[in-house]
Amino acid sequence: MIAKSDLRGSHHYNAGVGATIERLMASIVKISAMRDGEPAIERVQLLGGNVETGRQVTPVEQRWWRKDAAVRRRRPSYGFRGVTYTLSKGSGGCGQQASQRRVILTRASGVLYDTRIQQHYLETDMIVDPAYFLYHSIGQYPGKSADMAAALERFSKTWGALDDRQWSEVLRQRHAFLDLWRVLIDAPEGTLTSAENVTSALFSILGGLPAQCLRGKRVLVAADCFPSLHFLLNGMAGRLGYTLETVPVRQGDFWVRDEDMIAAWGEDVGLALLTFVTSTSSHRCDLAGLIAHGQQMGSLVGVDLTQGIGIIPFSLDDYPADFVVSTTLKWLCGTPGAGIIQMRADLIDAVRPELRGWFSQPNPFSWDLDAFEYAPDARRFEHGTPSVLACIGSVPALRWHAGQDGLLAHNRALTGLVIAQAGQAGLTLATPLAEHRRGGSVMLHLPGECDPDTVIDGLRQRNVYVDARGRILRVSPGVVTTAAHVARLFEGLVTLL
Ligand SMILES: Cc1ncc(COP(=O)(O)O)c(C=O)c1O
């Protein structure tokens, strides 16, 4: 990273564009350029010129600048038009090659311009400038495809080598995955491990809790939890001897109200499973209040972080849940198969996961059939050979995420636009209006007469990517999404509805 103050000293500019560049510089908080993992530029120059016509800018880049027009309109004082970025390495300008290099211009509200976005789309044969709103599903960041390919190539080289370094190397990389997760949620050492997915993570936990935590008690869950977890809780109720209590969504509402959870939550609740942010309304529950209530009732409280983590700040210091489960998909932009389990250290002591195996032990190579022993920490949730590949594939995304600081501000600016445009288009919001009560998505209730699949297809043809659950259209803008994309989404919606 080059400090803004250093940049200010190292670039030169013509007097005629000085004022514009001053405004531009004020908006830049970071510039970095990498090529093949090495810093790609020695010098950054900001020169006068016109990006719309300047030969140093590729047509792809010109389109990007035009797409950014909406941002410029909102912040006219930036004066981006009329400024060309030229990168130099030794022998002078290389605007033409910029798409093979990496240029990131960021301001507080997120990435403004990143040539690796273009490279990414070119590599994956996508049409330039797709409007991506699927952060509730997979999640993308500039350069993800190349980063992931590099990590997986490293894996395959290690795995295919004619030597014996495989396990030590891949387990070390998996450890990096676990450490990144621990830092992300402020989890103490030894309290977190990987799981294949959220459902299997919950299964391991349920099957390990001391019998008295659940038997003869109620397990509380909201009707807008992730259905897969409800299927599991329902299926396990008979064998583990609890009654599943599902708090309903009130007629006409789109999410379960926190006060209805509290009203249903008495001292006979052995376990409550909370959803940090829901997948169908992006409702963010009052986690602190609900956890505090659970503690008063003497219940265990687990939290599914999946839809909130990576966009809404979460720390176990602020939200002391007994356990949390999640995946590295969605806002964290990782791979499938890279879930996590985190549990309070003293509770770990008491759990005896029934799904256990050689990796649950302090020493997996202890093969004495009569001497099985649980590891003293979260490793006891492991069982057979861990699925290292998914963890390794997710490390670049977690590293990228750890280096970001403007993701939420960018999301808030764009979700604000989505909400405003939805109001103008007369669409019903299925997400709380209050910013502190919603996650990173905005859900829209599609009117009764339209067919959601036709709407999604029509938007896809306009290069706009959203999805729907029933009549709920899910719109999740992230780091690769821009204000121009929001405008295109609504141009499409207004035509299609
Ligand atoms: C709230 C929530 N929990 C969990 C999941 C994923 O669960 P699993 O990893 O078991 O597929 C999702 C996926 O969309 C989700 O939205």
C-alpha cells in the first residue's frame, strides 16, 4: 500500500488539472498494484486528459468509467471525468496493458475501480460489467478467480508431488483458514474448527451436547431460520427427546419479530438457535438482547452467522453465544464445503460428539481401539479426514476480506439506493427499513401477477444477476456492484413487471 501522503508527493500534474486532481486525491484512500504476486508499479502518475477519448484507456476501461457516472453524479465534487490514470513500470505509461495489471482505487465507501475486475470477467468469459447482486448466495471480489486458481494450483502441485510433504503442508494451510476465521470473529484459540457445511456443523453439536441440555426441554427456533437447519432439528427431536418450538412469522410480516422469540422463550428452553441475518428478509435480529435473555433463562444459545458474517460486524466479545456455525460463502466470497463450528471453551469440555473419529483425538495417529480420547479443544468436532481442499480454496477470500475496511459503507450506500428506487417503483420491501435491523441484502416482494422466473431471466438477459425465493426477490450488492448496476436493475424491473 502506498500512503496517500506519499502519493501526493510523488505524482506530478499540470496546473490546469490541479484542482481536479486535488479533489480526486482526496477521494483516494488506497492504491495498490500487483502482478504475479509482485508489486507491479513503481510509480503512479495522475495525468490530465480525457478518459472518454484518451488512447491510453482501453474500451473496456472507458465503459467502466461511464458505468461509474452514477457515482460521479452523486459526488460531483470528485470530478473524475477529465483525468486519466497512467501506470508506469520503468519504461513509462502502460494504460493499454492496465487490464493485465492490477489497479485498485478505493475510497471510504469501497472499491471504485479495479482493473482485475475486468481481467476476472475476461478470464471467465463473462460479458464486461455484469451487475452482480448475489452476495447472499456465493459472493465475488475483484481477482477472486485468479486468487483461487493460484491457491488450488499450489495445492495440486503439493498433492501431486512424489514426496511425503502432502499432509504437513495442507494441514498447515487449513490452519491458516482456521486462524483467519478465529480472528474474524474474535474466537479464542482452540475453540473453532472446520465443518463441511452449517447443517453438518449443527448435527455434530446436537449429537455432542450433554443429554440433560435437551432431553425433556424445548428447542426454540424462528420460522425464518435456514430451512435445512429446521429439517435437522425436527428430525433429531425424537431421538434426543426435545420438543421443537418454531416461532411463526406474523400474518403480513416478512420475518419473525424478536419480541415473539422472547415471548416464547422460558426456562424450559434448553437450546435456542438464532439466525444472525435471515436469508429471506435480511432481518438482523437483536443478537445482544436475545443472547442476554437466553442467559437469564439458562438456555444454550447457538447462532447461525451465515448471512451476516463478512458484511455486518460480529465479534464473540460483543455477542457471547455458546456456539456459532457458519460457512465461508456469501459475503466472505469463499468456496462451498468450508463451514465452521465455534464453541465456548468450557462447553467444549462437556460435549462428546457422537460423530467422531481419528481426527477427534489429540493425536489422530493414536490407533489403540480401546483408548479413544477426545481432543481437549474444538478438534473433538472433527471426525474423519478433514476436507482440506475447501478450506484452502477459501483462504485467499478470507485474506482479501481481512484487508477491507469499506465494505459495509459501500453496501449501505447501494442498499440505500435500492430501497429508494424500490419505493419509486412501488415495490414492497420485505426487509426492515431501519439500517441497524437489516443485513446486507434488500428483499423485494414481487407483485402477484408476475412470474419470478421470468423476471430473473429477463434481468439475466440485461446482465443483472439476482435470485428469488418464491415471490421474494433477493438483491445483495457488494464490492463489485456499483450505483450504475442498481440503476440497471431497476430499469429492468420497471420494464419486466
Ligand atoms: C442463514 C443460512 N444458514 C445456512 C446456510 C447454508 O447451510 P448449509 O451450509 O448447511 O448448506 C445458508 C445458505 O444460504 C443460509 O442462508
